[in-house]
Amino acid sequence: MRSAAVLTSFLRKAGAYCALSLVFLCLPAQAQFVRMGPLVNAGTDLHTLIVATEGEFPNTGLFVAYQDEPFEVQAVHPAQLDSAKARSFFLVFNRKTNTYSELKLQNGKTYAIRPGGSFSITLTSAAGAGESTRVSVANTANPYCSIVISRGKLPSILGYVGTQEMISIARNDKAVALLEANQMLASEEYKNVIFDFTLEKNGDLYLKGKPFEGDSIGIAVPTENPCLRDGAVWLEESTIPPALGKDETLASLIAKTPSLQRSSDDFLISNISKDFLSALDFKSGEFGVLKLKSTIGSKNYCVFSKVQGQ
């Protein structure tokens, strides 16, 4: 019962130890996340449990547990997890440095997360194909962790900035395609070089099918994008007139109506590529992409476009 003892210890120190209860009439064919309490989410895949802890460092972070045998949603409780049936890890969040700083496994192994380090861990059930949980960590300016569960054709995503839940979207492949962390590492440029870790049934971290022998993890994701350069101006597509006047530019539009300019603080940037940024607009709750529209002088003007079909 080591995983239960470790998790219970973390939760008690963080003030997050609580009873869980929920009534389910039926379970959907596609998995999603259900809030079991103010800091606890469970997946209707019947394998995944996530607990956010709000305590003193190093007991602040995200605890992810994955039980190989399906659990009863109405009865699942962190303290009931048994290492013989469940795998788990604790992702330590350091508020002072605003980073995810350590990964602690249930078997006592600890890995430092390198500065700016990003990585993904995949957990797969004994049921095999079609059922998995993928945890992706991105230590960017807004440290972001996404948890994606797949059961059937449509995946669901849960997203945290630090330990604060920011995203919970059910059965939406478009949302996952935009908002899952670290997709840059799965691009053509990196897919044959960077691989997901796996957390195996013995509780150990593996890489490419072999036990991971290192003591630190994480790859710095490239952040070169014109919309992230100093002085870049962000606008929302819906606020731009369909046709600017002959002599009018985005610069003159902003000069006339400064309120059209959006702050980078308005968005959660979940993925960065050379050509666009995937983002969630905190104000509207809509997700979409930011792309360079024009460059005027030394300033880049970027436009946020909502993704249709949300």
C-alpha cells in the first residue's frame, strides 16, 4: 500500500485530504473528467485520478494516479490506491521559481526537472489499444501541465497552470490538438529524437522500453515565434474590420482604438511553433491560434482566430 501512504501523506500536508463522492447513472463511451471535489478530478476511463495540492513547498503540486484495474467512480478514494494495482507520481510545483521542479515516483525515486524542461509520460491500461492517459509538462513562462485521456475516438483534456485548473474540455479532438502541451516535441523535426516516457506497472520510469537511468528529465522547447518577440501587438480577429481602408493598417487601427490591443496575460499559450501559437482566451473561454498578420517597422502584429466547432 506504499502509493496510498505516500499520497495520503502529501494530501494531508497540503490540506487536500477529503472524502470523495459522486453519483453516476451511466458512463459515457467516450472518457471525460469529472470533478470529485475542489482539488480532485477523476476520469470516466475508470483508470485516472488527479489531485492538486496547495501546501508548502515541496508539498505543492499535482498527484496523478493510474489504476490498472477499473475503479468504481462512486467509491474511488486516493487513500485506497494500492501499489499492486496503481501507478502514481507527484509533480512538485515551486511557487518561488514558478516552475515544475521535481517528479517523485511512488517507489521513492525522484527526478529533478531541468530548467525550462518539458516532457510527457504515457500510461496505458491492460485493456490495451484505445485506452491511455498522457501527462505533458511544459515549463514555459506559464508552467502548464495537460492530462489527456483517450477512450474511444474522442479524447478529453484537463489543463493546469501550476496547480490551478484552467481547462476541462470533454470529448473534443480539436481542443486536444490545440491545448495539449509539448506538441512541438512531437513534430516532424523531433518525433524521431524525443520520445514519451512511460510509467510501468513496477512503478518505474521507462524510456523507449528500458528503465530510465538518468536523474533529471526535461527538454527545453524552442520558443522562437514572431508573436513572442518584444513589442509584438496582439489583436482579436473579430475586432478587426473585414476590409481596412486603403491607407489604413493594423498600426493605425490600434492608434485610433488602443483598447483593441490584447494583453498576453489574457491568454494561456499551450503550444508554440514557428508559425503559430495555440492559445486559450481566458476572457471568452474560446481556444484558437495566434498568427503573424503583418510587420510594420519593428513591430509584429498578430491576430487571434477562434477555432470553429468548439
